[in-house]
Amino acid sequence: MNKFITGAILLALSATATAKSYPPLQAATVEGQAVSSTNKVTYLKFWATWCAYCVEEMPLLQQTYENSQGRYQVITVNVGFNQTVEGVKTYLNRYGYQFPTVFDSTGAITRQYQVTGTPQHILLDANGTEIYRSALMTDELKQHLAPQQQGTQP
């Protein structure tokens, strides 16, 4: 019950935050591939393997990644707290998750996007302006992603 109340409060607070602009994400995935949010609509999910809500949302995230079909990109950022790159890779491989995942070992990316807890979902337009932010994968987030999946602007 306490987790539910905390989640509801975080959801309410994060959904009301004002839109911000961020410098482009420039990073390497746990597989060593370069990723960038420069000039691309980007859906970021900040997560950890020890976060119950994060783990619960992963199958939906995989489905979102598959539905993106290049119209927008999905990048997950493991916050790196009490985690290892090898542990994250093992987790992703165990469940067959294919989305690009960055390991934020220093916390720099987490700080750049002002993430204070996990999970955190951030949708950015091609200019790096925040379109939507939520603590959980909500119906409203799905509504913001739907036009992107159809190749139109929100």
C-alpha cells in the first residue's frame, strides 16, 4: 500500500512538471554502440533491475520499442546505482530485451535529465524539449507515443 501511495504521488508530481529543454544525449550502450538524441524524437526510460515497477514495465517497453519502427527511438538508461554492466547485460539477455540500454555509471545522465527516482519516462522532441514526463508508463504516455508511431507530430 505504501509503494502504491508513493507511486501515485510521484506520478502526480512528475506529470505536472513544466517542459524543459536538454542538451542531446550522447552515450554508448552496454553493447558498445553509440546512441544520440540529436535531431530525433527520443523516448528515455530510466530504470534499475532492483526496481519492482521498472521490471514490471519492461515487457511493455519492449513492445513500445518494437512498435517504434524507426519513427522515434527508445533508449533505456540504467541508473547504475548498486548495479554492474555485466549484471544489466545478463538481465536484458535473460528476458530477450532488445532496446538500446545505456549504463549510467557516474550518474551524469540521470542528473542531466533531473531524474530523482525510478522508473522515469521522458519523451523528447527532436530539439531535446521535453514533451512528457511520468514516473510510470501511463495511458497518457501511450497517447503521446501514438502519433509518433503513426509518423505524425503530437
